[in-house]
Amino acid sequence: MFSSHYKYVSEIINQGLEKASLDGVLIYSGHVHNYFLDDMPYAFACNPHFKWMVPITETPHCIIHYKSDSKPILYLYQPKDYWHSLPKTLEGEWSEFFDIIPITCKEDVPDFSDLKNHGWIGQDDSCEFDNLQHNPKKYMDYIHWHRAVKTKYEIESIKKANKLALKGHKAAENCFRKGYSEFESHLAYMLATKHNEYQLPYGNIIAQNENGSVLHYQHMQRFRHQQGSLKSFLIDAGCQVNGYASDITRTYSFDNNDEFAKLIQAVDKMQVKIGKQATTGTNYVDLHTKAHLMIAEILKDFDIIKCDALTAHDTGLTNVFLPHGLGHYLGLQVHDIGGHQKSPAGKIKSPPKLHPFLRLTRTLEKNNVLTIEPGIYFIGMLLEKAKADDLGEYINWNRVDDFKPYGGIRIEDNIVVKKNNPVNLTRE
Ligand code: GLY
Ligand code: MN
Ligand code: MN
């Protein structure tokens, strides 16, 4: 599977080189940065351009020298260092496509200062050669546009990352059912997925009760709620396989038969429905708007708002309850780049004024992979603002008071766009 992936990647890179009038590129895996005044590093995050070609995700200082007319060279960093262990033995189909040259220190890096017409693809402070074009825009835009279409190998990797994450979700939910703390659910997730913190594609969001209303809640409380006061659980957590991420959210009510459980079921049903509409040629902004109208219907059905769906959307009332985009591209990055591009040449299609947080505005293509993650939240700050902005008359405040202790709901799946029947990697 990797060989057809590599074929696609090299075709796109060759075209990108041509667009940018380049003969080749040096793709740098990245390096770590230390904390201020310290010799402790932040976690390493691999350059997505690098892991698109080589599934080595935890090794800094590697460089791929890619030219359209010769076999690429991978300068593989293997320091003679007794402080850390060396990267694991490199096996796999991918290695056939590279001449691999180990480098042990900076001095082993070839002098690239005579290279002509080359780009350097890497983080801001990484290029030490004046002759190299650092992240040339024409090249980057072209690659970012085409990276949105995923190969079989990529889809398979994201599918595996889903499978693994679901083990963690199950373990975390079991902890919640036993009344354990947010932190205990987090630890159960890590154990079940065999991930450590820096291997996670993003920090786990594990929230009980009103913490579920914080979109990227990060604290993981250590205490267990007293019996009777544990109401709800929201978990947004993914895994990585071959450098590809999953990004999955589920919400649970402690009492499977209460009103909040019914509200979850309604969002879940609506989420499946909207996910089935992620088909080739669909404009994602339209899908996002459709999702808002469907959320408005649910809010009305549950007597949380008092106006019709269209009024709720047009006045911005649905944004009070759903203040984020319907979803985003997913792949080598959790929020894969290129979602606002209008063309391979880098023109931008900004999100609509009413929905500034929408990360994806493109028309969907076959084998795009994206998330579908609608929600309903009861966020104090936004509800107070709505009241001050005259939206308060549309809101049934008694119902809001009932639901506020439960925090919020988000249901998030990973979807592969197809002509007719999108593939739901999370549910399947
Ligand atoms: N977990 C981050 C997101 O859903 O976008
Ligand atoms: Mn997401
Ligand atoms: Mn998520």
C-alpha cells in the first residue's frame, strides 16, 4: 500500500516543484525547542511534509533531499549519544524508496550552500542556508491543496488510529460508569491505547458535568464526584498511527434515561445524518449551515429555544449553543492544513462572517478525510452575552438551567468523502 502512496506523493511533489520552478527540496523533520532559561525541551512534533513521505515521526534533525530526477536521499539522524536511545530499527516498505545515509551530528550534514533552485521545507528557525528558498509559497500551497486527498495507505492509517482510540474511549467510559475521576478516565485511555502524552495527536479532553461546556477543557480533575452528583461525561481523544491522527468525541449521561441522554441521542442521530452528506462536490460551508439548522430544530424540540430554526440561525442564536465549526480536515495534523484554500495556487476562501471558526470552506473531493462534530453546549459566558445582546427573549432560561450542570454535548466521527456513501471510519 505504501508504494502507491509514495507514487502519489512523488507525483504531487514533482508538480509542486514545477509550479515553483524548483529543481528539488530539502524536507527537514524538525528539532526541539527548550523551555526559557532551561535545558528541558518541549515535545517534538514532526514536520507533516516529512512524515507524508517517511513514517518516522519521533526523530528530529533528519533531512530528505528530494529531486524529481533521482532517488531521494534520507539523511537519518542517529546520534552517538548515551543520554537517549537510538531510533528503532527502520524497517518497512517505505525504506526501498530512499537511499538512507545515517548522520550522527550536525557536522555530518552535507553542505547544501551550493545547491541551486532548491527549497527548504521546515520550521521557521531551521534553515541555515541563504541559497535555499525557505518554505516557498507556490510549492507549499500546491502541496497543501493536494494533501487533502488521501491515499489508501493514509485512509488505512487513520482507520487504525480510530480502532485504537475506540479501545481507549471504551476504557475511559467504563471509569466514568464506576464514578471515577476525569484523571482516572484519562489514565485508563492512555493504558488502553499504549500512547504516552506526546504521542497523542492532541491533549485529551476529558470532562465531567459542567466542564463539558469548555470546548478544549484541559484540567482533568483528580477527585471523584460524590454519589448522585456525577451527571455527564464528554471525551474528545484520538490516537496516532504512522503519524496519522484520529479525532473522536463521545458524550454520555450517567442516567441513560434522563433528558440529557435524550438530547445526546438527538445530536447523535443528527450527526450520523449530516455525516452521510459529506459527498463529492458538497460545499462544506453549506453542510455546516445545514448542521446549524438541524441543531436549531433539536433546540426547539427540546424547548430550549422559542423561535424557528431559520431565525435561530440568522440571528446567531445557534452560535450560542454551537460556537465552533462542523469539522475540519484530518490526517497528518489534527486540523490538517489547506481547509481554507480555494485553489492549488493558494487563493483563500474565508469562512462566512457568521461562522468565523469554520476551519473548512472547500468543496469536498473524493477521499478527503474530515471530522463531523456537531454539538450543543451550555456555556455561561455565551449565554450571558446572548442575554445582553437581546437574544435572551428566544431562550427558555428554565430549560437552560436544567441542562447547564451537564455541560455540553459533542459527537465527532472521522469520515472519508465518497461520491455517494461516505465511509465513517469511527462507527464502522
Ligand atoms: N480535538 C480537537 C478537535 O476536535 O478539533
Ligand atoms: Mn475535531
Ligand atoms: Mn476532537
